[in-house]
Amino acid sequence: MKGHPSRQAPKGENHIESSGSPRRRKESAIWSPGEARRPILQEAPVYYPNDEEFKDPLGYIASIRHNAQQYGICRIVPPASWSPLCPLREKNVWECAKFSTRIQQVDLLQNREPMKKKKTRKRKKRSHSKTGSTRRQPRSLGSESNTNSDSSDDKFGFQSGSDFTFAEFQTFAKDFKELYFRMKDTEVWKPSIEEIEGEYWRIVENPTDEVEVLYGADLETGVFGSGFPLESSSPKASTLDQYATSGWNLNNLSRLPCSVLCFEESNISGVLVPWLYIGMCFSSFCWHVEDHHLYSLNYMHWGEPKIWYGVPGSHAAALEDAMRKHLPDLFEEQPDLLHELVTQLSPSVLKSEGVPVYRAVQSAGEFVLTFPRAYHSGFNCGFNCAEAVNLGPVDWLEHGLTAVELYSKQCRKTSLSHDKLLIGAASEAIRALWELSAVKNINSINLRWRSFCGKDGMLTRAIKGRIEIEEERLERLLPLVQLQTMDKDFGLKDEQECFSCFYDLHLSAVKCQCTPGQFSCLKHSNLMCSCEPENKTVLVRYNRDELNTLVQALEGKLVAIEQWTSKDPDNFSLNRRQHNSVKQDSERDGLEMDPSMKNDSLSGLLREQNHNPKKQCSSCSDDATTSYASSHSSGKKLFGVDLSRGSPAVLQNGTFDSEKDLLSTKVSEQTLLYHVDPLSLGSIASGKLWCSKQAIFPIGFRSRVKFFDASSPEITSSYICEILNGGLIGPLFKVSLEECPDTKFGSSSAQKCWEMVSHRVFEELATKLNPGRQDLPPLQPDTESINGLGMFGLLSPQIVQSIEALDTNRQCLEYWNNKLKLKDECVTVKGPSGSSESTVDMARSAVMERGQCSGTKVATEEEHANYSSSNTELQLVLRRLLNKADPEELRIMHKILCSGSTSPEWRIAFATLSQEIQRKV
């Protein structure tokens, strides 16, 4: 099982630690300006977003990526309007909260002997506390990213220093810097950044004295606290909201929409949860890349500058080769030395080996961004505080795949399930494509996801690349082992990993009967045991057809999009957006959706349609008011309202009245009358989803009905009922309060939509009802139901006739077929002439007559004949069709035509033909 171990330092500035106890540097170590080793480097680019650009962190990073990525790092200076308050500067934190430190031996970062050779010549250990008078015993700090259980003498680093408050560490850092750069007893120098930089690399490259400093690194903000304001962190929340919810607040950045990391449920410290870094002069973060080659963003809250060095990801291998060349003994003793984050190498040396190195000086209030697989290092010029976190835009996925394959070769544990993030991002992108194409929900997030799709889209390429690797490895095993679909929950809670190389097993795994509970990746199944291949099983989350569907959906094929969305609604992981505290404007309204609708993308459609102007039914007069009577078994209660006190029948003034209204409408105690006003009939849509046996669902249909107010149930209010185009899901039913359109309910079912309204009414009654309120009816259990189609007006005779008249071509087959049936459709009776006539034919005649009497337009056979071709044309069309059929198909067709229109075969053929016509059209 793979948990989430303590991670590498995140991010942006991983630390180094050293052996020895906390102490001040030797007094003999002084600044040597004449021996400075400052490297001459090109500056990394600096970007200055304006207020509008700064609103969208991921969008802005994407806009500068093409140019900035070739430097490995860049600096981002926020607009002048960006000035977040830092909670860490508050007195109760500044003077009371303590953080731990780690000791760094700066003179040993590059020039040191392997630990085995050094055992006989141990470094002298002097110890002073932060006050210089008390010695403290060092405590061991281990880290799973540095899996070493040896003593401090066997491995360089990992010793702890004293605990400090911010106030104490500020004094300690100030005293150290003044003492180090004192040239005369009476004169304190204030060295420039360049002078500090030259002295730092002199200490690293050509040390003459022992120099030790302390670094408050890898402080978990989830425990210690963040330097950014949180929504619940201050009573002045109203003034902090813009920073508490900002995307540039590092507590929010990783889970922004369109960030791949938002599909990781766990709050991984140092990756998704920021870490703090409290620095002093010369405290260092050594050459490293981020976990999984992620981006990192570092923000300096306050203090003196931090100097960064970056190498583009394209030259990562060159840097590794150069370090192995110049530090051969250290790498021989510890091949994974670069994973330990404890080794510097001068940028001047790297440049001499052809490795491009760029420099950036970060000041307070500025960001530094590092790109995927870009090695970076640096040090602090004095007391400061920074915070850093990882981020994973979609373009990171190809780098992340490279990382997990590299980790597998190195048998290195992973921090994330790359495949889970990849599939999550792909499913979210398909959801966006579905919304854009079917629901027409156009917003910035959906458009951004669409930009990653298409045949050459970066997300499509990432999926294709991963599938190619998977298929190649499967082909080597499938002739010998059996294939089985893994359980849906396999590895989702406790991520499974290969017993040999720690490869993540989200997509596939191999198991054997002899070792239950143990799994391998596709590469190492032969190492798991000595059993024959037929005893082993390959578990896959998706079969080949499903993966092909996934690719086709990302390429934009509508059929594949529909298949992927309908296959597993849980793929649509918008619930993961709940982790995101930064809500987009389109996510802030109060739409209440049917909980059974897993895909909440429909809410976007309802929001988009929310402000449509009201329309009066063009085919109805202003007083075309119809009524719907809803029956209930109890006859006394509706949604917990006791009707025995007097009917809560609707009045024009929208208030409850006495039983006179019940009498005036001649409704019994068993019924409650709802008046439905048609506003717009809409238009007929083809397809089986756009009707039922009971009703037709025109696109754009709108009506008004009065019912108990969902916010104030002691009165009644008007609701607007609408049928919207839900794309692939068919009709989307929406109900909203006319006077308060933000109160709205949506579902793919009219029934469920009104049940949601009733549930809200019941909840409001329960909340507001108390002995002091005499105007509210007694509350009863919410056990009543309501007829949703009736509340929409779709069962009202006048509205039904008007809708039927729209369907001149009888496109709504299920509705019309059901309407033509009598109670016993299997019984045939004698017609007027004595001939046998089916009840279907009789019902058809009855409908025709009723349509003529009511003025409703009903298509006759003569009218249909107007659409027919001449006999010659008909023969030509049929011959072209029949020429494509083989003898067996012709025999079946002849049998169907001879069976008559009342036979099951004929009905099946007719229905199939109708569906095919609709599909072709």
C-alpha cells in the first residue's frame, strides 16, 4: 500500500541540512571581498502583469510559458494593487509561535569528502543557542524522501537546530549578518546583493572557515499557519476576502479549475498544501527538481532578497552529468545524491560544462515560478519569509509521465497517482466539450478545457502517449495471462503500487493466486513469483475499446463524447472543485440541481438561460389560463400543510385565504387547483427523449404557475416553468421563482424538478414554524407527492392541444403511439362494414375526428400523400435500396410487408425505420 509520505521540500526552495549542533560561526570567519566568486550570469525574465491579467493565474502562466520556460525560472511582479496582509506578522504569532530550524554547513555544500572517508576526521562541533549560552542536544529529523536510517555520521545532513519565534530569529539573523560583515570594530558594513553573492560562492567553492547557519525550512502551513489570509482566519474577513479567495493565494493555487492537481483528493503537504521558509543570510536551497517534475510558485512575504539560479528542463540531464563529473566521490557513495537536496555546484562550473544557468533576485512581494524539470537552487541574503507550493497545469502532464517512468527505473516512490490525474483531467475536458456542444454552456473554464483537446491538443497527446505505453506492455503479457476488469474502487483510497519499482497501478496491475494482496506493474510481473503465467491475471480499469473512446472523445467526436459521459457519470469529477476555495463567477449563483444528476454541468445551461425575457404564447390569448387539479390520497395535506383549516388556494394577491376560494373553484377536499398560464409553446424536437407516453416536451416551452413560495411558504408566488435543450440528455426542466430568479431548480425530469420545489417548501416551513407564528399552517410530515407534468401545464387540455398541433409530422412517436391505443390494444372488433378492424385503426379514426372538431391540425393520409413521390420515383428509390440487400434480407422484408400493419414485426420495422430517419436527418 502506498500512503502519502512526507514529501520533498516543495517547492521552490528545498533545503539542505547538515550535521553538527546549532551554533554561531567561528569568530575567525570574516568577509573576504577580495576573494569573491560571484558568477556572471544572464538574468531570468521578469514579468509585470496588469490588474486584468493578474485575475487569472493559470491563464497568465500559460501566456508566458512559451518564452519563460527556456530559462527554467522567471520572476513575476504583481500589480501595485496586490498587497495582502500577512497573518504571521500579527503580534500573537510573531512573538509566541515557534518554529524549528535546521543547521546548514555552507562550507560543505560543494567541497566535502564522502562520509566514509570522513569518519576518522570528524568536524569539530561547537554549539550555541540563539542566545549563545545554552547548548541543546540535536534531534534527528528523518524524511521519507531521504530514506536513510543511519546515524548522522554516516550521511551528510539532517541535524536540527533550536526553536525560534519570528522575533527571536530576526534578532539571531541580524546579529549573524552584522558580525560576519564587520570590517572594523566600530564600523558595520551594509554589503550589496552582489557582494553577498560573491561571498556566498567563495564559501561554497573555496572555503577557508567553517560557516554554519540556520534555516526554518519545510514548515507545514497546515500546522504552523500560512502567510496568506484564510477566509476564516480573521474577524476582518470582509476586507481580506479578495486575498483569501485569490488564485494567487498559494492555498488556492493548486486546485484552481483547469489545474490537474485538483483531481487529487488528498491534501499532500508540500505539494498541494504550501510550506513556509524562514531564512537568514547564506541559508540555502540546493540543486533539485520538484516532485513529479511539477511547476512550483514561491512568494516572498517579507524580508531581504532571495537569489535564485535556474537551469531549463531541457538541460536537466546535462546538469546531472556535470555534477557527477565534478563530484564523482559523492555520487559513487550516494548515486541518488540529487534526491537528497544537500549539494551545491557553482553556476560558474556548470557554465563551463555548457549548462545554461540563469539568475533571478526575488524581493518581498514577488513571485518566482519554476518550470517542469527545471533544476533550481539559491540562497537568502538575510532574514526573510517565503511560502511555496506546486501547481500542475495541463501542459505539465507530458513532463509528469516522464517523471513516473524515471521514478520506476530508479525504484523511487511516487507522491501522486499520475494516471488518476490524467484520467480525471481527460474526463473533465470531455465534460466541457459536452457542455459546449450539447448544452451550449459557454464559459471561460469550458473554453480553456476545449483548448487542450482536438487531435493535436496537449491533453489528447498526453492520453495517447500513456495509452501507447500501456498497450505495448500489455501485448507482451496478454498471450500468456488472462485479462480482468479491476474493481471500481481498486486503489482509489489506498493507492496500490508495484511491489518492485513502486509504479502506480491506477490503470493496470498484475496479481497472482499465490500472493493475494500483492501486485506488480506490467513490467515486473515476472519478478513477483515463479508461478506459471496462466496463474496470473492482469487487472485493467479500462479495456481497449474504452480507451479508444476516450481518445476519440478528446478529439471531438460527439458519439464518443456521449459514450464516455454515459458510461460512468462519476468520471465527471466536478465534486473535486469543492476543494477549490476560489469560485468562478459562473459558480456563485444559487441553482439547486437534482441530486440524482451526477453531472452538474447542466447548472451552467440553467444559469445561461436564467435571464431570458418572458414571452407571451403567440397562439394563446392573454386569458388563456388553464387549470391542473392535483389529487392526493390523504385529501387533507399538501407538503405538510393542513388543508382542513381552509384551502390555501391561490389568490391574485398571493396570500392564503379561507375556504371560499375552494368553493369558487369547485374543487373538493381531495384536490388543490393550480392555474397554469402558457407563456410560450416552443418548438417540437425530434428524438425519443423529447416525449413520453403522457406528454410532448417542446424546446423553449414556458409557463407560469402559482404555488407556495419556496422562501416564504406563508404566501404563494408565481413560478416560471421552462423546458430547455439539454443536448444529449434531452429536455432539461427548470423551475424558478418569477420575482426571485436566483431561486431555481433543475432536473432532467419534470417530476423531480417539482419534488425539489416541494422539499424546499417543507424545509422552509420547518425552519420558520414556531408557536409565535399564527399565520403558518400546522407542519406535517413531508410525505405528499406532486405531479410535475401537471405543474408545467403539460397535462392541461388546452395546452396539450396546442402542443399537438405543432407536431404535424408526428415526430414524437412514443406519445402518438400511446395516444392511438385503447385500453385493450390486443382486441380487434368489427368495423361498421363488418370487416375486422384493429383498435389502433379505430383509435386513429377517433383522433382524426376529434382533431377536426377541436380545430387541432391532424395530418390525414391525403396530406401525407403530398409528401410522397410518384409511383415511378418510388420504384426507383426502392430498387436502389433493395439492390443493397442480400436474399435473406429481402425475404425478411417480404415477410414484414405481408404481415400487415398490426403485426409485431411490422411495428418493429416501422419504429426502426423511423428512428433511422431521425438519426440520418
